[in-house]
Amino acid sequence: MKIRLRSIFTSSLLLTQIACSSVVLTSWSPEEAGLNLKKVRVFLGNGSEEEIFKTEGEILVRDANELPIKRTYDFLSVNASVLKAPIFISSTAGFISYKGVNYRGEIHLKPIDSKVFVLNIVPVEEYLLGVVPSEVSASWPMEALKAQAICARTYVLREMMNKRKSDFDVDTSTNSQVYKGKQKEHKRTSEAVWDTEGLILVYKGQPIQSFFHSNSGGITEDPANVWGNSIPYLKSVNSDFDKDGEQYSWEDRLKPNQVNSALSSLGIGEIVDIVVISRFPSSRVNEIEIIGNSGTKKIKGTEFRKLVGATKMKSTRFGIRREDSGEYYIKGLGSGHGVGMSQWGSFVMAKNSYNFKEILSHYYRGVDFARISL
């Protein structure tokens, strides 16, 4: 697979609107914002006493001043616990294996107080090659893959802007967006990344918060109902196509001991009932009452999902009842927080001949498409 080596980011960028060719957005320079957007810093974990790095070529270790420290071949062992200054590890093979995952770019070991952060420093487009197939199946329609690539690119760009004073921009989990490295790459998802190279979503000239989730259950959510802040381009919209996608509906059961364990921090004793007392217009749970044998407490649906766990509570669009056996029967719609693009909604839209612009314009209202160009 041929990979372009250049980064799309330079010290001076121009966002050019493509949704309406007669309009050119204002020049946007990362230097003015104090940003270096050439590469993304991905947090891989905290270093232990011995960290092993492997590759298929020569390994070069250098310090923060670009001075070479060590050269080796195939294998490198580092005692991170005694590391006092940051080091950078690169390979002539174009990847480095860490804990069984191959990463493009280089590895940065960065001492922070009593810890050592292990970071993957990688060009944005090459990072996306590992993100898109980690988030959705490479077998999906190409327009859905392109929509995901644009969402992922916009998301990481926004995170890089927000995290410029932090030690890293994103991690590898759903806390950011899933990133499983080079071995997860696929020809079709790589094609989607390169065919949309540099393409992002903007609102009033700035990259948007392009949140996405697995399946909305038929209607997306206003972020004000999830995180407390309203965003003009992220309003609740119908997503009827989700019904034909996976994870649209689900059900589960919770045993009394599971419920008591999950909700023990509420301090109301043994749980005797759980009652939904209010919902948002999307039908997602707003507030829920937890009744214990030593007290009662009202909490938000989002907090309840967090306490019980997202594997059990796939979304906050659910109903719950206590059965005679003492178990709690839960039935719900959708998977994820429900804000922004529904991935399964985009899949079915693409299957029904919608292109990536139409898909993204449905989930993110009033936004423009822009390309970061030289």
C-alpha cells in the first residue's frame, strides 16, 4: 500500500470552503493559536520499569535536542522508571511495536513527575489510517467510511487545539476515538482517508466538535442533555436509518447484587427499586430515582449509566423495571451518548445512496466543509 509521507499541516494554513466555492474562509494560522498541528500526540499508557520496543529495522534513540543517544536493531529495552529526561524512539522500518501493537511515527517517553508517559507521535493523516478501521468496519460503504474519516480528522484537530497545554492530545480508547495502530489498517479505509485528505467540518471558520456514536436509537441527543453545554450545530435530529443498523435495540438483566454493588456509592443501603421520573424530548432518561432501604436519591440518567457501566447500559434511552425475582429488566434503544453522527445511521444512509456530504450535513447542522490546504 502506497502511503504519502508528507503531512497536510504546515506552519501556515488556509481553510478553503468547498461547500460553496464562491466563499473563501479567513486564513487560519496555527502559529497564532500557539499550535503545532503537524503531528498528533497519542497517549499509549504509563511506562513501567522495563518497556520493550520492537521493529523490523534499525532503531534510533535521540534526546529532546535531536541528538542521537543509541542505535540498535530490531529490539530495544528501556527502564522507564529511571528515565530523567524525554527520549524519542524511531525506526527505519516505518513502525514501532509496543505491547503487541505496531505504531507509525515515533514513540516518545516523557517523564512527568513520578510517571513516564508513553506517547505515539504521528502525522495526523497516518494516525487516521489506524483510527477509521478501528471505529467502523472496512467493509462499510465508501461514503460512510469517508464520513467517518472527516469526523475523525475534525475531532482530533479540535482536540489538538483544546489540549495544546496538555501532555497529550488523545488516547487510544473511546474516551477519545479508538486507535489500534498500523495492523488495523485496511486498503478501503485508507482510501477513504486519502480521498478526503485535509477535509474537515467547520462552524464560523473553526473546526467543530465532531462527536459521534454507534447508534442513536432513532434520534440523536442535544449535548446540553449529556454534558450540560449546548452547541449550535449539534441539535437533536431524527435518525430513522438507525433502525436498520446494528445495536439499535437491546435488553439486559441486572441481578440485585450487581445493582447494589454498582450503586453502593450513593449511600442509601440496599436498593429496593429504580424508577425513571423524567425524560428529555429524545426519550432519553433525564432523571432517575434510586430507592434504598435507608434512603432515596435522584440522579441523572448519564450518571446512572456511568455507575452501572456502558456495557450493560448501552445508552440512556431505556426503560427499567424490578421483577418479582428481584432482578431488574432493562430494555433500550441505541448505543453511545447519542450526540453527533450515528455511525450505523451513516452506514444505512450510504447504503441508500447518500454521499458523505449529505450524511454529515444531516448530523451537523449549519456547518461548512473546508479543506486545509498549503
